Amino acid sequence: MPVRVTESSMPSQVFGENPGNTTLPPCTLLSVGQAFSGTQNVSSLQKDEAWRVNVRILGCDLDHGYLCGTMEALNVPMADTPVVTFWEGEIVDTKNYTFFTNKWGATSDDDIKHWTKFPSFSRLRSQVEIDGGKSLDLSNYPYIFMRWKEQYFVNVGTDCGLTIAGFYYVCFSCSDGSISGFYYDPNSSPFQKLELKSINEGRSGFSFSSYELQ
Amino acid sequence: MPTSASASGPIQPQSSAETSSSLQSRPIPEDLIGRLSSSTVPYEIKVKALRDLKNQIIGNRTKKLSFLKLGAVPCVVSILSSATTSTAASRGNLDSIIIQSAAVIGSFACGFDAGVEAVLQAGALQILLRLISYPNEKVVDAGARSLKLIYQSKLAPKFDFFKDQNMEFLLSLLNCDNENVTGLGASVITHSCQTSMEQRALGDAGVITKLINLLGGSLIQRDSSLESLAAILKENSEVILKFVGPENGRALNVVIELTMDKYPRTRLLACMCLIVIRNALPSYLQDLQIKTKLVLILLELLDDPGQVGEEAPFALSSLIAGKEDLQKLAFQENVIDKLCNHLEKGSLQAKCLQGIFLALADLCSRLESCRTRLLSLKGLHFINHAMTHDSAEVRAAACICLRNISRSVENLSAGTFMKESVMNPLVQLLCDTSTSVQVAALGAISNIVVDFMVQKTTFIQCGGLKQLVELSKSMDSTLRMNAVWALRNLIFLVNDRCKEAILLELTQSTITSLICDPEAFVQEQALALVRNLVDGSTDCIKHVFAEDFSLLDTVIRQIQSASKAEVLIQGMYVLTNVASGNELHKEAVMNLLFPTPPGGPQSIIFKFLQSNDSRLRTSAAWTLVNLTLPSSSGAFSRVSKLRKVGIVSQLKNIINDPCLDVKLRARTALGQVMTFGDGSP
């Protein structure tokens, strides 16, 4: 059982003196090659429904607050095969990106509403409401907040009857690699919840691959 | 280019000289050489023969080569030498011979390395240098022009600024009223100034002040002064401060003014001078206006049909290389579109093509927006075409450009590059006769084979794997390193079948020797390759146990002996990945890391947990997390052993590590150890 990390030791580091100038330090569980598995709840008023989802991190550039990967939805009703999309992520590091989305049809109210659904956001909320979190130093915070936006379908055409118009508010736990997310698209059911856990392909422990671009 | 038919006229453009000479009937080369070699022909005939020779070779490499083969150069140098020492003829006649022979020597040296070699071999340099102190201005002029052409070649010997009276001689050249002599002085500096010590010595001797004054002189003086200032200032902030500091930066303002000169070459040289200053002292020339101006001037100079147009993309490349702000600015100014327009026009000289691909490579080195734009403008088509160009420099530049575009993970995921049309010519280049082309091709391949679309078989089918394995055994360490790097990326996230295929071609013994390579970077890439090999399905771990644990033994030996953190990190991740397997795997790692009974030498992992490198501490902590995973059946006995060797205190030391990643892994490992009790009986 992992040691419980007590959150009370964090605040002094969270509100550091050097905000907005540092990128987030690397977290091995969020590095290239890492895989996650779980579900996305797509329930509507008519019926309860959840799709199995696999995610793999393919690229990570902390200097630019950039992350990308693929997302595979497994039991999508209208698709014959699993549907794979490529997504790009904005890491909220307060240098490249703040908690305010400022695009994709999301207002700062929408942002706060979604971020607030993550318990780990509560201690940041008051500052985020003031400046989007620009003055926060998140470099030692054990959670990483991101926005993931699907860019294209990898294995099906755009006529597959599915949409990737929205984006995800994502919270990643550096301790255990678990991911929570909420899909935002004004035209889809609100607050579709994404829940993923770090997986290790039948191993008894954690394994890490790596590549390096020239 | 030298020179017209007149005895001492100014340097003429090549076209007019060619036109005038083509109207005359040309003497047979052998006859000309005969007349030049004869000691009996009257001096007028000799002067005419020299003039004829000069007119035949101007701007004509083929003629230069054929006269070279006939021994024209030593013959002319001998005429020059005799004329400088002779007392037999009248001074006027001798001077005419000197002027003509100096001009012929200059012509042979102009833009023709074989000519320069012959001129130097014949001992012309010292004789020409003596001409500078002649009383006859026309002789001085001819000598200076010839020397300048020789010093434009890389083959010319370096001028030693520290030797005897050389600095005084150089200053006397720069102080001279004759513009060709001052131009020569500046050319000598451009050619020979390379070290920071030379730069400082030239600055201390007052050369910079002289050159600044020459910026207000004639066109020749301005251009050669700008060129040598760039050589003196290059990568030397101390000397640059001496240039930009005095008189409120007057000299800098003069150079800025010259970027708007009416002559394209002056504009280019002024830009290059400013680029040198900005690259060494980024705090200068930060103004957006000047940065934009530089980009726009260089773009405009690309249209120049001559040498300036060929050099402009290199200057652009040096302006934007490694500087994201300037790359963004260039992107906003549509530089990619304009460079592609040039490529679209076709029929570009090799040098110009090389420069354009290098500039595009720099533009695409960091910004995804640039890569997307270039790809949308048929960038891959241009690169494909250039990969089969006759010039090795163009082929290498095209590969460098492809390498930088293929840093786009988005396009790697879309399989943009892993196509036969790209891979076939690229794999061919792995057998190129030029090592720099091979290295550049390996760079592009390293990125492209990361490919996430499970199309890696395309690469293997193109024969790429065989070539990479071959190059991983090269005697050239750069080739070896890049080949292993590509193999490491190729094996990233591949299925078991593909791993088997790679392993079959590469073999365990090659991997073993690469892990033990004398070059640390090869070791690092080889260990990263093994790390990827044992990732994925648990079944893959068996590869490091094959042949009597040979790979695993080599890994642990390297971990114990290497000193470079990057090598150790990759080695520890091999152990982490193996320790994420079954009980047998975990026990093997345990025995390798803790081979001795308690009381023996301390395990190497303790050293890594205390390392200054947080990445190494993290990798070591992960190994412990996997070894102590409570759900595995042998965890209790491993934890007991770990306790005995003092793991608890080691982990406690880092549970408040300044690095969050280390702290979290240490806490996980410690928590797992504590699951089995606190160790008390």
C-alpha cells in the first residue's frame, strides 16, 4: 500500500515566490509510452452508458506545456471497431497555460465549474478565480491539471458519426498515475466523466519505455 | 573576377571580359606556354602572351584546368620571380611583366582550389607579398588583388598574427591609401582570424578602429571591412563590447545603416555582422523592428541571382538557429512560403538549395506551426527530390530538414513520414559515400522510426533495419551512436514479433558490445534500447535472460562501472522494467543489486539514491517500488533482505526530496516496505 501523502505539507510550496516562470518538473508516470485504462461515462437522460477507454502518452514537451497521445474508445455503439483519436494536451503550468481556456467555446465560468469538480483543485480555486492561476507555482503540486483536445480520428473517417468537437478538463495524480477528466462540449451531455488508471500490461510493477527525438 | 585585357585596369565583371576576349582569335595553349617558357622572346611578346593567357582563363574552369595541366602556373610564377629580381630590362618593362603575371596568378586562384594549390606550390605567395612595398602603384595594386583572391580560398595558409612583425605589416596594409591593399588586409583577417586569442590581439592592436573607419570608405573597403569585422567579433562578447561600446554605439549604427545600402553584397555583409553580434550578445539588437528588418532584408537578398542570393539563406539560418522568438517572427513574415516559392522555381544552384533547406530546418526545429506550414506547402516533395541531388551538401541539408520536421509527434502519429516514397530514398542514403549525409539520414530516421502507427514494418521492408545494424558496427563513433539511437527509437512500443525480428538481425552479442562501447553516448543508447526491449509484454523480459543471462550481466556490470548519469539512468530503468516481471525476474534483479550477505560492500543502488541527479534517484526508487510490491509472492523475503541492508533509512532520507517525483516514489516504496511490519521481531 502506498504511503499516504499528506496534503497539508503543500500550501507553502504551492504559493511560491516565483510563479509563472518555471515549467513543471517531469513526472515518470506521465512520460511517453505510459498507458492508462478506464471508462468515460456518456450517460444521458435516456440511458446509462459508459465506454471503455485506453489512453497512451506519445509525446511530452514540458518546456512548451505540451502533451499528446492517443485515446481509444472500445465499445462505441455506432462503430464496428475501437475508435482511436489523437489528442493534444495543454499543461496548466501557469507559464504556457493558465486554468482559463479562453477558446473552444469555454468561458472562465465553465472553466471554474469544471475544475471545481476535482477535489485537488479546491485549495487553488480562490486564486484561480482572480487571475486564472497565473500567480500560482504548481511545480511541487502532486496533481497536474491539463486540457486534452482531440485533433483527429486515427483509424476511422470523420463520417463515423462521432464528434471530437469538445475537450477534456483533466486532473492527473502524480502519486499513482490516476486520471480524472470531464468532457466539455456545449452540444454533448454535460460533465461526462473520464476515469483512468495507470496500467502495466499484466506486469507486477511499473515499466517505462522511452524514445528521444533528434 | 580579374581582369580585362588592359594592363592594369580595374577588375571587370566576368561577362564583359568574356565578350571582349571571345571576339579575338585565341592562340593555341601549347604555343602560349612555349612563348612564356622561352627565355629568348622579347618582353613585349611575353607581356602579350601573359595577357592572352589571362583572357583565356578568366571565368573558365575548364581552361584553367587545361593550362594547369600544361604547367602554366609554375611557368608564370617563375616569370614573376625573375621580373622582381632582374636588372636586365628597363623598370617599366619589368613592371608590365610583373603586373600581367600577378594578374594571371590571381585568375588561376580565383574560385578554383586546384589553381590555388598550384599557385601556393609554386611559391607565389611570398613574391606577391613583396609587391605590396613596390614604388609603382600599379604593381602594388596587381599584387594586392592577386593576394586577395588567394586569401579567399580555404587552402591559403593562415596568417600568423603573433609572428614577428606580422601585426605591424597588417596595420600597414589597413593604413594604406590604396583600396585594394586595405581590402587585402581585411581579407587576410577574414581568412585567418579564428581563435578568441587572435580576436583579442587584433582588437588590442587597434584593428577594429581601423576597420570601423574603413566602413566609410569605398565599396571594396566597406565590404571587406564588414567581412573581417564579422570574423573578429564572432562568438566573442568581450571584443564585441569594444566594438559596440565607444561613441554611444556609433559603429553599430553605421553597420545598421549599411543594411540599407544600395549594394546587395554590402547589405548581406552588414546583416551578417549584426547576426554575429546578436548571436554572441542577445541583449543587443532586441528591438522587434531591427529583428524584423533583418529577416526581411535577407529574404529580399534571396532573389539576388549571384553569390549574394546563395549566401543569404545561410545568413538567415544563422539568424534564427536556436532562437524561438526569431523563428516565430520569421514564420509571421511568411518566410516558409517564400523559401518554398524559391524551391518551386527550381534550377537553383546547389549552394543555394543547401542554404534554403538549412534555413527551413532551423525554422522547423522547435515550432509545430512552422512544420505544419512546410508540410502543407509540399515540403516533403521538395525534400524527397533533394535527397537524390548530386551534391552531398544538398542531400545532407534535405535530411536535416526532414529530421526537424519529423520532430512533430502529431505527424509521427499520423504516419506522415513512414511511407515508401520517403523511406526508400532515405534508407538509400545510409549507404551514401559522404559520412555527413549518412549521419544526417540517421538523424531523420531516428525520429521517423518512433512512428506510433505500427507501420514500422515499412521501414524494415525498405531494408532499413539491416542498414542500421550494419552502421551500429561502424568504426566511426558518430555513425555508430546515431545508428544505435535509431534502433532504440525503432524498438520503442513495438509488438513482440517486431522485437524478435529486430533482435534476430541485431543479435545479443552486438547489443552486449554496444553496451560496453568506449563511447558513453553509445552505451546510453544501447541501454535505452534494452530498456525498450524489456518493456511491453512480460514475455519480452526473457531476452535479457537468454544465453546465460548475458545481457543482464552486461547491464549490471555497466551500471557498476559507468560514471555518466545518463548511462546509469538507462541501466536502472532496464532493471526497473525487469523487476516489474514475475518472481524469477524480481529475484534476479534482487540478486544482482544485493549479491553479498549483510555486512558486505554497499549496494550500488544506495549510491544512486544519494545521487545529485534527481532522474537517477527516481530510476533507483522505481526499482525498489517494483521489488517491494506487496502483491508479489516473494515480496516478504525481499523486503526482509532489504531491511537488513538498511533500505529503510535510505528511503527515509529521500521522502522529503526536493524533487517531487523522487519524493513520491520513495514514499511508495517505503509504504510497501512498511506493509510487512516495522521490522521489529
